[in-house]
Amino acid sequence: MKIRYAGFDYQGLNNLGDQIQSIAAERFLPETNLRVNRDTLASVHCYPNHLLIMNGWFSHQPEHCLPISNSILPVFWGFHISDWNDSWRHFLSEENLAFFKKYEPIGCRDSYTAEKLKAAGIEAFYSRCLTLTLPERKKNPEDGAIMIVDVPFLLPDFIEKNGLRMTHTINPDTTALKKRLQAKKLLYLYKRYATLVVTSRLHCALPCIAMGIPVIFFGNPLDYRVSIIGELGLKIYEIPKQNSGADSYKKALDGLFSRVDWKPERLDFQATKKEMIHSFSSFLHDRLIKANNLG
């Protein structure tokens, strides 16, 4: 049976973190023959036997996402279910539980997604995200800069004056090809020039950790979407709320900045990354064997 390979498209979305996750996942495939919109997977009917790595965040449109037709062979690794919309109610329906059962075990990006699926009777495990498998850079930049990526407040002058403000936000109507090229450009800039990355973006922090770049991360420590950051050993600095007046907000920011380690060491992640690559390569190989046997 000839296996073809599919990758994701993200129609109408403005976060280049989606493309970065796909770039990381598709490094494990020999080619990409087809692109399908992640949020409307349930309506995809293509030539049979397209393998698709389910690495990422699911989903803006849960009712249109799962289950997938038999023309797609899903490989669940780095799978995350959101709790901000109706995704859990839909994905834990009888129909979708049968779908997960068919393709278990389900590798999950965060522990919470794994535990919740296991509680529903699905074999699941904590796999982390494939953006953590990106290659380590060979050397630190001699002509680099601090890169400040989507941090929603001004940082201390000694960071801002030596920093370059960047964003993962892009016009949602940009073509899929241009989004992908811009995501590749961001990864190149981080790898080649970043002496430090300060960010609130999960899929800026994770690939930079993989590449051996020091990272400062601002976010919500209680949000399981970013729990992987803390589990890797990187501190999550909580962003103050802006509903208490300008003076109180400034005071909260000053208190936050006094607690930040502005000269962090890079995380020593390379041994764990090697294990991840081996585990996923074996997992993917097993899925290919299973698909061929079914064929």
C-alpha cells in the first residue's frame, strides 16, 4: 500500500506558531503531498492513505474537526485539546471516543490533555511538542540581539534598548505559502541572531529552548496550555492583570521585573530531545507498519 503524507493548513488564522509546529512535525516525513485545514478535518475526503501527524492545538471549530475520514491516517503526537471553547464536550462524545480508540495511544502535548483522555478510557501519554526536536544551533551569535516576541508591556530600559521587538501575528488572509515562509524566517532569525528571547508565545519559547537559546517566558502558570514550559524547568513569570488602574499596574510590573532573572542560562535539553526524536521516530515507524498491514 502506497502511503502519502499530509500536512496542515491554517485557514483564516493569524498565529505563526501553528506553522512552526507543522514545520517541526514535517521534518520527520519524506515529503508532503497534501495540505488540509486543521479546523475542518472532518470534511476532508482525499485519496486514501494520507498519513497526518496530529501535533498541535485542537481546535477552533471542534464540531468540524473530528472524527476524520478513513482516507487520513492520523498519528497523534503533541496533541492538545483546548478548554476555552466546546472542544472537550465534542471530543469526548461517543463517536470521537471510538475514533481515539481506533488510533490510540494518543501522544499529548501536555499532561492535562493526556490525563483527561485516560480518564475517558483512552490510552494516552505525555509526549511533549515536536517543536522541541528542532536542531540545536552550532554556536552562539557574535553579532546578536535580544528578541522580544509578543510581550504585551514595556520591559526595563536595559532590555528594550538592546532588544528587537518581533511578533508571531500575521494577517490571517496571507497565503499559506507566505505564512510558512515567514515562520521559517522567524526560526532562522532566532537561531542565527538571538542572544536571549523574551516572549509570551509558547511556540516561540519551545523551539528556542530546542535550539539552545536562553528564554524568559511570561504567561499564566495556571494555564495547562503552557504547563509544558514549567515541566521543562523554565520559570513562568505571571503577567499582571490590567484592571486595577495605571499606578497599580506599574507597581505590579515593577514587582514582576524585580523577580525576573534577566540573564538566564539556556536549558540543557539535548539529551531529552534525543530521546524524544528516537521515541517519535519509533512511534511513526510503528504506525506505518500498522497502516501497511491494514492495507
